[in-house]
Amino acid sequence: MPLTKRSLLLGFQTVVLLYLAGDLFVFTGPLRQWMRRGLPDSPQSIAKAKAEGVVARVANRSILSSQVDRTAKERLWLRGMTMESLAPAEQQAERKVALDELIDHELLRFATQDQAAALPVANEEVDDALKRLAARFESPDEMRAHLAAEGIDSEKELRLRLGARLQQQRFIESRIAPGVTVSDQEARTWFDAHAAELARPERIEAQHVFVSTLQRDSAEARALLEKALGEWTAKQKDFAAIAAELSDDPRSKGDGGKLGWMTLDRLPADFAAPVFSLPLNRPSLVRTKLGWHLVEVTGRKPAEPRNFDEAKVEVIAALAAVKRRDAMRDLRKALREAGRGSIEVLDDLFTE
């Protein structure tokens, strides 16, 4: 039976299909190897991602080492610290915390996207967020430079990100709000068990003249205040005039040296202890690590209990803060559990 073009074509197609099936499913042929190299979890893809600075992926969305470093520095800045002030092990610990924060952000972003239709954000809300952001910078140029470092090169992109952030905040509130409400009965029960801790502490009212010893000899600073004390005692100068003339405390010198009402726990220990022990209206010199103070205690109020109505707002706020912290922890745990299969940490430094 003579071969036709159709039978030849069918035969060729059959051979090709058999080869492809064998390459893909029976033996590891070049086609299968090529396809596997393109998979996100292939050794080749992971090596390429690492070379590009990727330290983790969430649903194949990359988190870069530079993002981790920037987030860690921002977290430290809020605590008045710098990365350079930490030991290497502490630096790496901060970077791990920063990576966890970025992973949580990506998981939250995906969760929010699934419910975006139920979390609308008005243009006016984005406008307000944009104004608040701009107020954080000294100039538009500074703001543009900061945004460029974040990969934001247009106002459209910025508004999209601000809108997404507002949606995320709305999503969080929708999930945790039911669990952070504090009833009057909860607050009263907690107050009854902690009333002693909520007592109003002893307070003093004082005024001072401060002379720093950071750039002045201690004996010289003391001599200045001893002379000032003599002039005040002799009524040659009043306290406000002395404070305006001598004090190195910019917050009080323009207000006659007045410090207002203070509690023991709100003052540096080397200042609080001697000042709280002073009798009323008896000016004295006090030495601290920063310098010398001419201090007079002008008023004193003893510790006194507070009733529930006086402490209610404070108690409710404190209990709500604890509930919010716990609710956020539970939400984070739930998001991690739901997205467990989508999280991939590529850098071994973050898996130790």
C-alpha cells in the first residue's frame, strides 16, 4: 500500500509526540531540563535570584536584601539607634526581624487584594494620606529622592501604594476590631485588682537654673550658681531674671526657670532623688552628671488614690492596647498559616 503525504505526516507527529512524552515523563531529556531550569524553585532560578539580591519570595514576589537593610535601619531609627552601633550578631538579628516584617507585609497585601472590592478607598482619603506624607519632608526634592529610593517614580504609583496601604489598614481593623473592645465591666474588674498601681504618685512643683558642665569646669559652674543664690537671697535679682541670664535649659529659662509639676519616675535618677528630698521653699545646689542646678521646690502633693471614674479612660486605653497587640499577633499567625506554602527564604543567613 503506497504511503501518502497524510500517513507520513501522521507518522512524523506520532514520533514527535512519543519523543516528547519520553523526554518529559520517562527520562530527563533536554526539553525537560530546559523547562525545569525555568521553574522558580529550580537550582538555576534560585541561584539567579540570589545573584540579583533576592533573600526571600512570597508567592514568587521577591524581597531584596536592600529592602531588608532599609527596613532594619528605619526600625532602629525609630528607637534612636543605628546599625553601625550594633555588634554583627545584633545586626543580623535586626535584619531577620525586618525580613519577617516584609514577609508579613506581602502576606497582608495578598490577603487584602482578595477582598479589595469590600474595602473601597475614596480619592479624598488618598489626598489626605498624600498631604500627611509630604509634611514629613522638608522639601519636595527630599520627598522625591526618598520615593525614588523606594522605586516610586510617579504620583500615580504613589497614590496606588497609598491606597493599597489604606486598604490594608481597613482590612486589619475589620479583622481585629471585634476583639479589641473593652467593656466598662472589664475595666472596673481590672481596676479593682490594680487600684494601688493606679494611685496618683507624689508630685512636686519646682523651678531651677541649670549650668552645664559639658563645656565648663564644674567648680566654675558651681561658683556661678552660688553667686546667683546669694543675689537672690539678698533680693538683688529675682529667680526669673537669674534663669534668663544663666540657665542652659532652653525649655525653662524663658519661663522663669519653672519646671511645673513632676513625678519621681519622670525625672533622671540623679536629679529626682535629691530634688524630691528638698524641703519646700529652701533653694539648694544639686549636682548631676550634666551639670549644676539651683533648685527650689515650690509645691508638694502627696500620693493619693484615684477612683474608677478618674482612671477609667486610662484603664480602657491600656486594656484595648493589650487586646490590639494580641489580636495583631493572632492575625499575623493566621496569615502565616494561610500563606505557609508561598513563603520561600533563599538566604541561609535568615534560616539559621
